[in-house]
Amino acid sequence: MAGGKATPRQKMINLMYLIFIAMLALNMSKEVLAAFGLMNVKMETSNAKTTASNDLFLESLGTKASEDAAKYDKLYKDAQQIKAMSQEYYDYLQSLKDGMLEGVEDPTDYTVMDKSDFLDGKFFQGDNLTPEGEDFLKRINDYRDGVIAILPASMKEVKENVQARFQTGDENGKETNRSGEKVDWINYHYERFPLVASLTKLTALQADIKSTEEDALKSMLAGELTEQVSLKNFATSLSASKSAFYSGEKYDGKIIISKTDNSSTPVRAELTLDGRKMTAGKDYKLEAGGIKLLIGAGAPGDHEVAGNMYFKQDGEEIEVPVKNSFATISKPNAALIAADKMNVVYRGVSNPMSISIPGIPNNKVSASATGLKKRQGSNYIMNPGKGRTVTITASGTLPDGQRVSSKSEFRIKDIPRPSGSISKQTGSLKLPRKNVEIATVGAMLEDFDFDLNLKVGGFKFKVPGQPTVSVNGNKLNGQAKSALKRAKRGDAVQIFDINAYITNNKSYKLKKVSPVVVEITN
């Protein structure tokens, strides 16, 4: 193939060489066309799988939106909008692909798809774009900008990926070719390309649409899940084997964290309190993080809340068992103030007593001592017998089964000495003769804690210069009145040896009653 005049033989060799090179080029072109076709098939298969996966993902997001609208409703609506935009653009590209294959007898014979007539005629008209070409360019830009606008600012990486996938050249819409020249992006990618190459490129755009859907959906859910597990949505609480502990015991509780946002709100509950069915709205209410109980503490003792609470997850109800207990103790209604060495009970009196152990219900408390009897609940009566002291032992069973016991010693004292009285006046006093004559003689326990009903069975009456008169009962008899008539003004009349007794305990012998001295005033 050197210069100069060639012989006929050389001309033939040269021609055969050119034909050989052309045949090689033709075979290479067919292999490249077939490779584009195989790539197109693989991407279409992948697009179908991604479509099915995205549909399931969107359906799952819809389920979560129905379970927790506060957290997922907006995400679901944004995802639906992206899905609608993607589907519209995807279908547009598919219509272009269908049009490209209308004149092809066998869509699987990629070696014959070497012409560029379809898109050249559809998109380009000389140096300008046809309306279809301008529409193609506008659709890719609108889709890119629309998706980026919907995505939240936190999805920066996803936005950058969308921008890169659907980029249409530099800021002037240009691409640089191999010669270093600036040409329009659409011309650079779609003008004078074999049909199968343009077909594959459109399928690649469809693949980018599916990838954009997938990235957006995954990022939306991942962002919400990150927000849900954020520690700002949790609060701490104490969990222990029981609700009350005693001094000296080892506390077995631990600090736990629990969610307090709407995503952790149960949908319903079935609860009982000590075996009694609880009513929603009356006994409890559902709230973020669990269930708020609206019940009273109840009677002293242990109480158990049991049953199940239900949460919604992926369209199904998840059952969470509930079994918790709390203890109620009697509420103090007064301060406990005791004077040292003043633990005293009186002989001959029914001494009322209250005996209880904090944290233990009264029905699990027992007390014992000589003369001690239980009345009701924590109320007891002590009637001490002989001796100077009595010891009361109180014992009970704690909620954990532990037995506790305590002892208290009380001094036993006799009822103090009563004071004699006349007309409810004691000691030395002045009265008219007539008042003394009709007065009632009595006995009184002044400043004593118990209101005892004392009665007088008899006494002695002495008028100066007159014999002592013994009287039965609590009023002057005829003999005593006769003696009183002989009393002069200023005489001191004595009432002594007063015989008094307790009406409901005549067997108890009171101390000697102090006398009464009355000065006659007339």
C-alpha cells in the first residue's frame, strides 16, 4: 500500500486487504451491538426486581403510617409523591423504548440495531432540538429537581446521588468530547448512536430512577428509626422486686430506660387488679411509653396488676405480659410523739391501745400480753393484772414472707386517790346550811386521763359538838340533817370516810377518798 504506481497484482492484494479490514470491523461492530443488548436485558431484569422491592418497602411504610401517623404519615406521603414522579418518568422512557423497537422484527436480534435514525429524527433538527428533544431534556431536569426538593435537608448524600445520576452537563448544559470541543449534553449522549446503544442508555436511566426510589425510601425510614432510638426519646425508671424496703434490707432494684414517645404507645390493654377486671378510661389510660394507672392505693396490703398490653407492629398486634405488684400501708394521721418513761397503763381501767407495724396490714399483725385483747384492726384493750410492769409483743409478716417482732414494756400504775366532793366541789369550801342539807356527796378523779364513773355508797358526817353520823348512800339521812341543824354559823362540817367504787368494776379497790370540809355560812 506504498505510494507509486501499483501492479495489477498489488492492486488486487490491496483491495483484498481493505475488504479483510472491513470484515473485521463489521464483525467487531456486531459483537459490540450484541454486548449492548445483553447489558440492556440484565438491567431490565434488575429494574423489575427493584420495582417489586420498592413496592413492598412503600407498603411497609404505609402500614407504619397507619399505626403511628404522628411519626410516619408525612414520610409516607413524601414517599408516595416520589413514587408517583418516578413512575411517570419511568413510563415516559418506556414509551420511547417501545417506539424504538416498533420497526424491529426480532427485538432480541441486537446485531441489526445499528441505525441511529429513530432518536436522530425524534430529538434533533439540524443544529436545534425538536419539541420532543426539548421535552426529553426538560423531563430529566424536572425529575431531578423535584425529587431533591422533596427530600429533607438531612438526606444530603441522597440528594448528591440524585444530582449526579441525572446531571445534564455543566452549568451551560455542555459536555466535552474527545476532541476537546464543547457540545450539548443531549447531542453528546444520544445523537448518531446505534439504536441498541440508545435503548440501553434509556434502560440505564430507568435503573437510576429505581435506585433513587430505593435510596429515598431507605433513608427516610433509617432517619426515623435513628430518631426513635435517640436517647432523647427515653426516660429512666426504677424496677425492683417490691415497692417498699425496710432498714437493713439490701435494695435489689435497677435503673431501666423506657421509650416515652408516641411510637411506644400501646393500642389496647387487658388488665386486672387483684383479679378484678380493670376498665379503660376509668382505671387506666394509654399514653406514650405505656399505661397510666388511675386507681386508688386500696386497703393496706399487697396488690397485683396483671394481664397484657398490646402494641402494633408491622400490621400485627404484639402481646406484652404485665405482672407487677405494689404495697399499700396505712396512712399516718398524726405525728408519733412519745415521752420517755411514760409508757403507763392503769390497773382497774380498760386501757385502749393501737398496735401496728408500718408496711404490714393489720390482718397480718398479732400482739400478745397478759390482759391484752384485740378489738378490731389495730385497736386493742389492756386490762393489766398484778405486778409493776407488763410487756407487749407485736409480730407480723412482711410481703416477702420475713417475720418481724417487737417488744414494748409498760409500767402498771394504780388509779390515783379520788377527792371527795359535795355539789361537785372538793377540798374546803363554804356553803349555806340548806345547800349542804340537799347536796350530793361524790368522789372525783381530778386531772385523770380516763373518765371513770365513780359512785358513793356511804360516808361519815361530823358536826362540831355532835356525835359522828354514818350515812348509807350519797345524801344526808335524817340523823345527819338533825345534827346539821345544831351547827352554828362558822362551824366546819366534815364529810369523811367516803366509800366510793367504779360502777363497772366494783371489784377494784380504790385508794382512800380525801375528805371534804364545809364551813356553814348561816
